[in-house]
Amino acid sequence: MREIIKISRAIIRLPLIHLLAISIFTAAMPAVAYEVVVPGDLDSDLIVSEEELEAAQSSFDDGKITAEELEKIKHINENYPKTIVDTAGREVTFYKPVERIITREAHTARIVIALGDGDKIVASEGSIKNLCSEECCPTCYFTILDGRMPDLPETSTRYDIYYEQMAALNPDVILTSSATEAPDFENKVGCPCVVATGSGWTYSYDNGGLYGQVEVIGDLLEKEEEADELIGFIESKIDMIRSVTETLDESEKPKVYYATRGATKAFYDPKEGRDFTRTETHYEPIDIAGGINVAAGSEGTTINVGIEQIIAWDPDYILLSSGSSENNEALEFILTSPELQSISAIKNGNVYNCFSPHSRGSPPDKSLFNMIYMAKLFHPEEFKDVDLEKEGNEIMKAFLGIDGVFTEYADCLVWPREFINSQ
């Protein structure tokens, strides 16, 4: 990036023949020129030297800059340049603290918010408005991001990325979970891009785990302590459940089929290529909750299976992802489908809605709630004293910073409220 800036500045001094020689290079540069401006940097080398820090102190003594500006310059002098290693193993250097963030998906935005820097998000992918929907959770929707959610610029969708709009917002960094997108962001927008890949239901520091993602974003934002606290919070909820389920014999664990895309289009949606027949071969909340994922060991990660295979697995529980109150119709469809009546879960009425593990990423708050909810489903006696509504509100506040989010969801989606009231 420093080289691009230096070349851009040098262009005006080059003779015509040299301008022609670099025309191909400049054609690849972003439509809106990106330039790093480092407070206190007087010689434009992007570094605040000791001499420049002394000059800043003199400016403060003369009343030319504020105490806040001086502290910022001191902080840059002590901590920058700073190079972080993202989850793709890329080294990305920053010359000042990140203040303006664009997130490629709601998943990475959720981590930024959880670490206390939601006010720095200037734009995101359209699905960020599913963090807390206007329909189901208006308190959160109109409060989160300092009340900016309704008008937050949407710089990408599931299918499209608006590079010029991104560049016009002058971000300090673009956060993405996709390593393949990073070169385009850096070339077309011009600013640094950090890859923060992580599955919201894989509780590890490596191999695409959630903790590694939290750690990288914490490092980027200088929120290392907050990242450790968030990981500690997640671990405390896991330990609460695992301390019970790890003592169970395998024979005490029910077999579970999890339709992670629900069943709103019946067995299979040809347009999306998924629905009731789509599942995950690895979903840690099921294992931690004391269940046995019937798809575990199948080839692949997110897979489609035949109805015949689900029947052959004969799960004791069937779980359906639910994103709206209308999904009760999908649950009724599965319960009454003639093709499925031989399955133990159908015979015993053990078909339940739960939160979706997907939303342009894999929201960790919803999977963490699913873990506790599943534990109460599979082992009601062992977890009868767990207050599901209290746990849900604590989890969602940890990630969204707003009180009472789960309570509003429970009332809106219906199934959580019905389950809680039945306990």
C-alpha cells in the first residue's frame, strides 16, 4: 500500500513516456484514490518518529492541538506500524488505529460489535439487518450501532459487491471471512483487507474455529482483552453443559437429525438446492448438548441427503432451523408427512424448531443458544434448572450489547416462548 501511495505521488513528476509505461498499473487502481493520513506524521512516511512526537507536544503546549489529539499521536508512536496475521496467514500492516470498518458479512460485524467497536462500522452486507430484525426485535434494531442500523449503507449483497461505494466511504479496513475476496478488495477499493474466517459453532483457535476469528479481530481493533473475555464467556456456557453431558453413557444420548435450512419448501427447494434434506456433518452444539449427530462421518461438511437416508438413520430427534413464526407450518409438514412416519422422532413427536446456524456466515450467539436449548430437549431432567430465557438474553447481550433481545425473539418467533412456557 505504501508503494501505491508513493507511485501515485510520483506520477506528476514523470515524463510522458514513463506515464505511458505505467498506464496499465494505474488502470488497476481504485476509482477513488485511497490514502493513509497518520496524525502527527510530518514527513509522510506513515510513521510518527520521536522527533514528530516532540513536535506534537510542542503543538499541544502552544494550544494548536487538543489533549485528545496528542494522546492519539502518542498512541500511534508507541504502537504503530502494527502488523497482524489474519486467519488466511496474510500479514497486513496498519499505520494508525482502525476507525472506519466495512464488514463483508453480518458474521464478522457481529464480532466487531461484541468487542465493543460497533460504532466503527460504516457499512456492511445487506444481511447485517438480520442481526436483530425490525420485525422481531425493534429495540435492538433501532438501538444497535448507535441507532444507525436502519440507514446503514449496504455495500454488498449475497451476490454483488459495490466496490466504488465501498471506496467512497473511505474505510480503514474491510473485514471478510473469504480469503479469495481479499485481493479484489485491496485492488479495487484500495484499503487493507483482513480475512477473519471462523465457524460460529466450531470452538477452537485453528482450522476455521470461532476463537481464532475472535482473536484476529481483537488484534486488529486493539481489543485483545475483550476478545479473551468473549472467548471466556463462550467457554463458560460450554462448560456448564459439557460438565453434565460428558458423564453420560453413549446409550443415553439421542440420535439427532438437524435440518439446518429448515423445511419451508418441503423436502427440497430446487431454486436454492437445499431445504429439509440439507444438514451439517459437524455441528458441535449437538455433541456438547449430549446428542449424536446422525450425519457425522458423512463425506463433506454441508451436505444434501436423500429422504431414504434420513429414514435409515432413524433419528430420535429432528430439529428444523426457524427464522420466522411461519416456520411452525414447516414443522407441521414434517410431523405429518407420510414418508417420514416410520422415524422414531416422528412417532414420539420429537420434532422441534431452533435457531438457524446460518445468516451470511454462522452467528455464534444463535448456535450457543441452540446448544443450551438442545441440552434441555435431549436431557430435560439433567437441565431442568437451567433458565433458558435468562441464558438467551445473556448470550445475545454478549454479542449485540442490547438487553432483552432473546425475550423479543421468543415472543415473535413463538416456538421459543411456547417451549419456555412448557417447562
